Amino acid sequence: MSFDLITSKENLLFKEIRNLQATGSKGQKARLAGGQALLEGIHLVQTWVGDPALKTLLTSELGLKNVEISQAVYEHIEICPDTKVYQLDSALWDLLSDLVNAPHIAGLLDLPKSCLTPPQSIATLEGDVVILDRIQDAGNVGSILRTAAAAGFTQVIATTGCAHLWSSKVLRAGMGAHRLLDLYEGWSNQQALSAVTAPMLAATADAEQELFSLKKDLIHPVAWIMGSEGQGVSEDLLAQAKGVSIPIDPRVESLNVSTAAAVCLFETMRVRRS
């Protein structure tokens, strides 16, 4: 089977891909305008194999010699025959990826409806929710998404100021968790307060209420708020939430926000299972 070739960095599709990879607002603007995100690497592509939302695959002659890559490409084509596949000149991969020895496989994924729906058109979000309040580190955001999926929390709101959920770094850190989640981003604090119906619990270091005394709260749907790395939870969110602390050795100042999220979400799971 022959695929369309891309041999120049001036190719329009290649330029579009590079825009999707851009950091900050430039990349986010490109993703929202095109309604697509870039999946980089074999693991992320494998996660969406068979999903019609994965409409374009990119590889190279070298990539197709890799058994794992070729299997993913041909399996996806068999299930989704309308998929467009492009074969890039191997030299272009050094421009496409900032990863050392990156595998020659990537994909363009249609963003889910939840990501493209304006916050003001969503009246309510019922059930468990995780609210990411201005968490700026992409690794932390991706780790929390992976933890949320593992703990059974499927709805995540990212407020304005968070690392963009569908950026390349967050996708890599999420390790495929995005496919299991309903993700909402760019929300204001007030929009989150208006839409979320579950009682809010804010992880904060100085709260008197300790996590391990919350059994009665955790058996019901909750909205866990995780605050920014430096400033913690916003005052207006904290004012509407119950502050919750994680007991730690007093010689340690605090926990990383992704670690704190893991403790809180898995304690919620533990309480419900017991």
C-alpha cells in the first residue's frame, strides 16, 4: 500500500502540524481553530487505534519498518478505512519532534465535543469532578489526568491559566488518559462554581479538616479542587469549598500537586470500595 509523501517543510499539512505543536496560546489557538490535536509517539497512537476521531496518521519509511508502528497503522486503516496516511521524509522527523530518537509515528485527532463546547452553554455537570485551578506545569496536569482516569473520575475542568489539556506535553504525560475523560478547559472560576453540582473539596495545606476523616463526604459525588503550584486554590473557589489537608510529616512543607491529587482521589476510591 502506498501513502502520500511529504518531503518539504513548506508542505501545508506539515506547517499545520508544527502550529499544533506550538507552546502557549499559539498552539491552543491552532488546536481550537482546526478542532484537532497532535498525538506523538506509538503509545498515544495505539490508544486511539480504531477510533474514527483519529483521521490522519503520519509515519515514514523507517517508521513502517518498525513492527509495532506498522501494526498500529494497518490495524487502524482496517477498522477506519477513510483514514488518511502520510509518509514523511525521515529528515522531517527531526523537525517534527523534540524527543530524542522519537518513533516515526504521529496522528491528528479530532478534539472531542466537550473540549469545543463553550462553558457558558453547559448548565450543569453532575457527579464527580476534578477542577484544576491554574496548574501551569504540563507534567503535573498530565499526571493528574492519568490519576483521575485511574481513580474513576471522568470529568475534569481546567480553569483559565492551566496548561492546555491537549498540548503535546500534557498528552504525553497523560499516557492516553485523555480518551477516558470528558475534558473542559478555559473555564472561569465562576463558570465552574455555577455548573458543578457536587460539594466542593479543596486540597490545601493549612485546612483543619484532614482527608482521612472524610468518609461521610467521600461516599457521595464530590468535586476535588487542586490549586496552582505556587498560589494554591483561588480564594473565590476556596470560599465555596471545604478545605481539606493531607497529614504529612511536619518536616516536609508540602506535596507536589499531582501527588496530592493522587492521594485525594484514591482515598475517595478506597472509601467507596470499603
